[in-house]
Amino acid sequence: MLVISLIGFTSCEKNAIEETDGANVERFIGLLKSNSFDSLYLPAFSVNDIPALLEYRNETQVISDFPTNFISSFYLNECALGVYVLWTIESVRAKAIDSKYLFVGFPSQNPVLSLRSATELRMVFDRNAHEAVARAYYNWWQNNRSKGVRRLMEIDPLANTAYQWH
């Protein structure tokens, strides 16, 4: 009975979050900023929400209550809001192209950048990486949105950077 209740609770919670529109970007950001986001999942944002999300790409406020991919063994207790928002945008992109890395709505294991060329995992948490990735996502959106949604989503915003999502 307990298992059935838990499944029902998480299903309801997920369904409530999936009912999003552009106005809910601000609600999402507000909950993240106040460290009161209590869902296990990322909201089901769409391509239409990307411009509103991009407005927060440079935010450096550290947040500590956010959903993470539960398949990862790495525990991330805090994250820059802007990095988290960019990871959320990556989730929209990953869903649109049915990425093989997508798991329960998460585009990668963590909202953490790593060095693309490293032979071993080298996670990067510094401001320079955040700025480079924020610029890459902004340029990706500004320079490619006229190509159509499908083509835009197929373009990796980080392809010409030193970074990738972990």
C-alpha cells in the first residue's frame, strides 16, 4: 500500500509540474531562488519557454534545493542558478531531439560542466566556465532560431566550447 501511495504521489507531483507555460518560468526561478523547489523533476518547459529561461543565464546566486538526476552517484548540494537554468534549457533541447542521454527528463547526470577534451572526468565549477556556457546558449538561440525548431534543437550549443554537461 505504501509503494502504491508513493507512486501515486510522485505521479501527481510530476503531472502538476508538467502543466507549465511561459508564466511558470518566473515561478520556477522564484522557487529556486528561495530554495523552496520541492519537486523531484524538472518542469516540462517547451521551446517557447527558452527566451524567458535565457534571461536568467548569468545569475550567480547559489541555490541548494533543486531536482537532480537520481541515477547519478555524485551528490551536488549547490549550484549557480544560471548554470541550473542552462541545464534546464538543455533538458528542453534533449527532449526535442529524443536524446539518448535523456533520463526522466534530465539531460545529463548533473547540472555540472566538465571539460570536453579531458581523458578523465574533470568537473568545472568556476565563473569563467559559467560565462562561456551562458554566452554559448545565448548565441545558439539568437543565431539559429530562424532555422526552425527541429534544426535548432539538433544544434549543440556547447559544440564550439571546451565544455559539456556531466
